[in-house]
Amino acid sequence: MSSIKERFKGKTLVITGGTGSFGSTVLKHFLTTDIGEIRIFSRDEKKQDWMRHSLQAHYPDYASKVKFFIGDVRNLDSVRDALYGANYIFHAAALKEVPSCEFFPMEAVKTNVIGTDNVITAAVENKVERVVFLSTDKAAYPINAMGMTKAVGEKVVQARAQSAYDRSGTVLACTRYGNVMCSRGSVIPLFIDQIKRKAPITITDPNMTRFLMNLDEAVDLVAFAFEHAEPGDLFIQKADASTIGDLAKGVMKLFGETECKVIGSRHGEKLYETLMTREERLRSTDMGQYFRISPDARGLNYDKFYIQGTVRTEGEDAYTSHNTNRLDVDGVVAKIMTTDYVKEELEGRPHLVEA
């Protein structure tokens, strides 16, 4: 991370969806460095006002580095205004709650697909140097509208990556990660709230498995992609996972016992998540803590492939929350204790990052 902070010296970074958990964590990492300016782009003026006052209260010497832009990635003109003179972009704006996207799929299309295309268009026009797009494990073998639209968003990035680089030198790359603990819409804050109210913990399916990452790891993944990306690359972090049942037990071990109530799967939920498909493993490179998946560089002329032949169309097993390192209850406790949210809840402190 130290090398990327040096690279940001005097530069302007735009974070779309910047008032969310990811944007708040990026601020924590970069605000006190020599970065020139951080632009928070979002459509929620209430959250922007909350973030502005929080920065003024806790970081008075650095708060002036942060500029706020009201706008929506669905509106190309507002994106253009926010990107003028920018060097780098972290594109985090998304509709990401699975049930909401199931009931309003066209809204997910507008934000997750058209919004992504708008960010690319504006970035190329403004000759932004690098753009990292945040995606989700639900984009691999998608079965719900959120995953489908994020998958198409990834395809838009890959399809436009080479032309963006050729036209303006803009490097487009993606990251894909699993559940970010204590981010907006995640289950741990819900469990904690239910325990504090002495209400039952509501579990969809105790045998479901989910990847577990903290917000700092999410930022580290984006930083790694920023440093190492070639046009169209997709980066994945090797991540631990647990069952939802063990996750609930881990939260109760920290905050107290309560009843567990199984309520069944919500709309569009999977038994387990996939971070890398079998097909993608063919193009993947193991980089230690991360996988890099290069884009499929073939053109539309398939004649040479028919002539030369290609036997393998799938790699080994997909990389999923069922076959990655599985945490037991004690492992879950250690993992969730890496989050500021859980530490602050245990100590009764106010949160500097909104869940």
C-alpha cells in the first residue's frame, strides 16, 4: 500500500458511490497522505453532509482535501463534471442488495450497466489514467438480477478496455470480491442489532457459505489492481469463508446468546458463491494472495481457432465459498474482530463509517 500512496502524491482521485462503506475506508487510508484531492461522487446529499461534518470533526487539518459532487452515474453529464481533471477513479457506485434488484431489475440495469458505461465514457473523454471497477462474486454464474447486471458491467469494462487505452491511455480494470463484512446491507450489523434487542437472529440457511473480507482487504484488493492492471484485467483475492450458521455463532460468542430462527433463502440467493469460474481459471494467473484473470483477447474471426483447434474450454474446479479455506466458529470470531464496526460496537463507541 505504501507504493500506491506514493503514486497518488498530488493526484486527484474520484470515488463514485463514495459515501458508502468502501469510500469511507478509502478516505481512512488516503486522507492523511500526500494525495492532492479526493472527490466523493454520490446522489445522497444527507450522507455527504454526514461525511463532511465527520471529516471536519475528526480530521480538521485534512478535510479540505475532500470535495463533494452530487450526481448519479446514470447521468453522463454529472459524471463528466465530476471527472474533469481527475487522474484516477475507484468506481464503487452500484445497486447491490439482491432482493431489491430482483424486484426492480431495470433499476439495477440503469446503475450497474449503464452507469458503468457512463463512467468509462467520461473517463476516456477526460483522459483519466486508471479506473478500477468494483464487482462482486455474484457476477460469477449469476442467478439474480444484481449478479447479472454486475456481470454485464464487467463485460462492458472488458469490451471497452482496449479502445479506451488506445484512445486516451486510460487503463480499465475490475476487482471481484465476496461479502464485505459490516458494509451496507451485510448481515453482521443485523445480527448485532438483533442480539442487542434480545430478538432472535434470523438465518436464511445455516449451511449457506459466504466469503468473508473486511473493508481494509477490499481497499487492498483495489490498490493491488490499480498497481498491476493491464487493460481489461480482473483481480480476485483469495478469501476465507464460513457457513452462515457459524457466522451467527461467532457473532453470538462476542455479543451474547439469543435464539436462532431459520427463515429460508431470500429472493435470488445461492447456497454458495463463486469468485472465479472454471472457464476463467484458463486465463488466470496466481499472484500469491490474488488471482489475475486476463481478458479473452480473441476477435470475432473464429476461423483460425477452428483450423488450429483448442481442446480445453474449462479449467479446474471453480473457486467458491464451498471449496476455499473454511473458518470454524473461533476463526469467524477472529475474522470479524478485524472490522472497526465490531470493535466499536463492543466498546460502545460511535461509528466513523456508516454500515
